[in-house]
Amino acid sequence: MAPPLKVEITPGKRTNSRRMVFTRPLARVTAVGLVALGLLVLLPDCASACSCAFVGSQKEIAKQALSDSTAVFSGEVLDVEKGPPLRMLGFNTPSSKVTLRVSEVWKGSGQETLEVSTPSQESVCGYSFEQGQEYLVYAYGKEAPYKVDLCTETKPLSKAGLNLQLLGDGQRPGQEVPVPDTSGGVGGLGVVGLAAVAAATAALLVLRRLLKS
């Protein structure tokens, strides 16, 4: 067994010294307490609604969203069901798989139906789709099913007037979709809530390591 760590504290002009002995278990408990305190500060932000940061005018944001997205289309939600877990920051996150009947396409596949995936909880930026409703969808990802979250420009079609005006005329499903001009975009899309989740995850890993030591 390793000897205890000793820290001697000698007050300024006193002749009698005091000694405080911190053993390794006590030091470990102290460290765990500090980590727990940090989590109390971080976790409320993680549990709250997702936060997003945007820079620029609405026109610039919409133009950048078009540039950042793999597929941009409008369509009606045919079905919302439980999807496979999404891997986020080292953890499996529940997801929803959404099937849409495509009505108009501005970028990406010209298929008549498309599936997208989104976290099922808004606290991790999941987008809440409603069956039977029409949406303008900005989806991203390297392969289908593409992903959608609250920090994309995805929104109900009835509230997408400005985006539709900026996008112009799209193509019908089955037609060849031209590559849109996305030059001159201004970077500005970010998921602020995920930064808090990442910090909390790191703290949890430290806590786990301390408890095992």
C-alpha cells in the first residue's frame, strides 16, 4: 500500500506547527467532488432545449444552409417511426426515421420518397416532424438516410416563404436536379448545445477513471 501524501502547513509566526494529512482516498474523493460540481453546472445546459448559433442575415444563412446541405427539398411526411441509434459524442442516441413524399427538389436526389434521420429528443437537437405536415427540408450526410436537426434551416413549408423566395423554382421528383450556385456563402451555422454535451461527456469520463483508480 502506498504511503499517504502529507502536506505540512506552517502558519506565519506561530511556534507550533499544524499538519494536515491528505490520504490518496481522500484526495480521490475530493477530485470526484470537484467533477460532480462541474457536472451540476454543465448538465442543466445539456438538458435544456438545443441552442444554435447563426451569423449573418437571413439571406446569408439560407444561402449557407443550401451550400452545407446534401439535399434540399419540400415534401409531406408519410411516416415517423423509431430509427436505429445515432452515434453522437461516443454515446448511442435514440432517433426517429422520417419518410417524406417529395414534391419539389432544389439539391440532391430527385427520388419521389426520401428518408431522413433525426435525434428523437429536442435536447440533442432532434427535429420534431409531424405526420401529414409539409416541410422544407435541409438534410446533410454522406449517404442516405440523410440527417436533419434543429440547427438546419428545416421548417414547416407554411413558414418557409423567405427560403422559398431565395431558392427559386425547384425540380419535380424524377427530373435531373442542377447543381445550385452556392458561391459566396458566409459560414455561420453551429450547434452550441453540443459543446456543453461534449464537456459533460469529458467530465463523466474523468469521473469514471477516478472511481476505477
